[in-house]
Amino acid sequence: MTYNATDRDGIVTFDGPGNGVPLVIVPGVMADAQSWIPVADALDTACPIFIVNRRGRTPSRPIGENYDVRTEIEDLASVVKSIGEPVHLFGWSYGGLIALETAAKGLPIRSLTAYEPVSRPFAPQTIQPILSALAQSDTDRAVEIINRDVSGFDQDYVEALRRTPVWPVLCRLAEPLGSEMSAIDRFEPNYAAYAEIRCSITLIFGEQNMGLAPYGTAFERFATAIPNGTVDHLAGLGHLAHINGPEVLARAIVQAIRRAENSDGV
């Protein structure tokens, strides 16, 4: 599929053609719109697709001063409003938190799907080391920390990843990482408001993270706050499902959308 880049007041979306209710995809940290194209390409749906290239990722605007989660909520709300019609909303990781908080503002959302949304406490012990590394422009060190001390990969995995073409991409995507991790740590999610969101909600987690910090334990907090949501799991996958199983994740997203459409009588 061919995607057109559209500047929406400083936040760029990668737009794919289609018919029906649009799907908006919100990536998390260490990801940009480009990294989610494999999932978008695997979606068995005719709907238009908009992948948000969040701030701090070229060609969207810089992360900016006084950045916090509310900044992201305002950005996403602006994107949804600019589309001009109700949307299906999907968020991954930090993008899941942003999507949930944005939907709680009462925007026209037909369905909401979140893959392992994160919230505080989220590996707080790694924030200062990441900030220190980035202050010295050492993105290599920041990527090592996020893979080893947050995602839980061992040093052999990190060293093997460092030798692949993916590593320089991750180093580039790590530039806003300190600001984003700090923002998550400062933000208290409005859990009480999630149960009031008036659309179908699906929460998805990777089987590898069940019950494990930080992703599995964060997921449990969201699942508890949304008792009427549907919980799906992806067997054999972890937090990086968009990389390790884009086709599987795409099927889960489409299933969530169809579940919402069936409940609406569409």
C-alpha cells in the first residue's frame, strides 16, 4: 500500500486509502509511523488507515519544552478532529495510554483497542540512566538500557541486536526517550474515566508478558479499570508484536474492529 504523509498542525500522519470508518494507529516509544507499516499492510480491512508519527519523530514537530502526556493527548485529539469523522483507534504501549486518555475526553471514537498500554510505575529505575546517556548524546547506551533493563532481554540478545541494521534505527528513535519515560512516570492515568468510554474497548497483551513487570503488571491495572472491555492475548508474542508478529497483531486489530461493528449492528 502507498502511504501519503499529511502534516496536521505539526503532527504528521501516514495515510492509506480506503472506505468506511478510518483506523488511527498510535505507536509508542522507540517507534515511529514507518515502523508500523508492516502491521498496516497486513490489515484485512478496506478502511482508511492513519498512522500517527508522534512528535519527536521527523518529520513531525520536535518533542518541545514542558512536554508531558497531556501534550500527546492534545496532539491525538487534534489529529482525530482533523480527520473529521468517527474513527477506530488503536494504540500500542505508550500509544495505548495516549489513546485511552484521549478517548476519555469524549471524542467520536467507534472502537478503542490498546496493546499493552503502559503507566506508572514503569521501570522508574531506568529513567535517570537514560536521561544521563541522552545528555551525552549516547543513544547507543539508551537503547541498551531500554532493551535490557525495561524489556528484559539478556546481554547476548542486546549484542546480537547491536550488530543488525535495526540498531541505528533504534538509536535514532531513542532521542525523545528520556522525555517520554519521564512523562509516563509523572502522569497519573484517569482510570475511573475509562469505564465511562462509550465505545467497544479491546485490550490485547502478549502471552510472554503475562504477570511480568513492567508490561504485564501495567496491563493488569488497565484491565481492572475497564471491567467491560474484551481482553485478548497473542500466544507466543511479547511487547514487540508489531515487529515479531505483524500479521498476528493485524488479525487481532481487525477482530476488535469487527467486534465493535457487529455490536453496533453495522
